[in-house]
Amino acid sequence: MKVSVKMVGVVIVAIAMVAVLVGCPKQPSETAMSRPPKPRAVAPEGEAAAPVGEPQTLADVWTKLNANESYALTMTMPDGEVVTQLVKLEDGKPVKMRMNDPEGSGFVVMDMKEQVMYMCTLEENMAMKMDMAGAAGEGGAASDMAEMTFGPGSIQSDVELKTSETLDGVECWVVETTTKGGDEDTAAKIWVNKATGLLVQMEADGDTIKMEYSRFNEIADSEFEMPEGMEVTDMSKMGEATGGETAP
């Protein structure tokens, strides 16, 4: 089965984004939790509602991530290449992702609950099923691959919000923060949509990634399934038998 270099790149970037998003706190910081809850306003086009009054920290903004169950994400990479993803969330954290190869030759599906990943090639109508857990480092293959880009997750979120600007027509908080990974923290500058809490731009190590979102709460579970008739090879069972199963 042929897997393009760009497909591997898509996987690395996607896992890095999972690490970044999973690292985002689901709850506000201790300071934020000490304040009384704020009423929410209805936001347009299915986006997360914004609370009355201004948030104080990045953690406050990220509490809005709980409002969406799914969305489509388009990332423009530092070299200008465009990568598209479909994301399914629970409690603000990704549980399923589908990343399309920029060349259109296939796609990757990741299931964070089942800890499995499928790399699919459309021309050969084949997919490789791989275990994302228990491989290589302590955090599994996902954490190891993510460390190649932004680190294993966790953006510092107790940073105070001091600056805002409009980026491509979107009102954003601009935050100077760090991504935690390994023995050293990496400085990062991020732009966060005020209305949704979603990242719209990130600068780290001299690279910039832009993110655009659409199809809020419209992504069906079927869009993460293997196409009917696609041959699926379970790589964890390669030593037990040859051949593969076929998607129903």
C-alpha cells in the first residue's frame, strides 16, 4: 500500500492539533472559578455563545469550547499548503478527526476514544488500521509524533488577556503564551476567536498556521467511517495472519 509523504505530514500536523486541543482546559482557572457564573448570549450560525462581560484569562475563553459538537477545519500551513479536517468533539475535546490528503489521494481517520488510526488510499481502495496507544513513548505514538511539531499539548492557559485585534475579519484575543513539551517550553503567539474560543492563528518557532472553521454541529458520524467495500488491514495483527477485512 502506497502512502504519500504529504499524507504522513497530514498525520503529524493532525496529531499535533489534537495535542494542542486536548491540552486546552475544559474548566476555567482557579481564579476564574472563584467568580460567579456569567449568563450566555445566543451566538449566530451555530457558534458558541459568548458570556456577558469580558473574560480575564485564556482559560476563561476556552470554556466556550464545550459549546460545539463538531466542525470542519481548514489549516493553511507555513508553506501555503492547505489541509482540511473534520472534527467531532465531546465536552470540548476532539474524539474523532478526519484529515484529507492535500493531493486528494486519500485521508486519515483518528478515533481518540478507541485509540486507533486509519490511513486510507482511494486509488487502491485500501486502509491501514494502526494502534495509537502504547507505542514508543509513555504517551503513545500520538504524543511522540506531536512532539515533532508543537509539543505534547498543553498551552499555558492562565495568561491574562490584554490585547485584542481583528484578524481576517474575526475579533480575536492575542495571547503571548508557551507550549509545554519536554524539558523546555516553547514561546507561542496565538489568536483566539472571541466568540467561539477556537484558535484562528498560531505562531511558534518562526512558523505560522492559520485556521478557519465551518459546518458547526453539522458533521455526521458516517463521515468518519470507512467507505463501503474498502479493504482494511489491521497492522497490529500482521503477525497473526495475512490479508485484511472489508468495510461493510
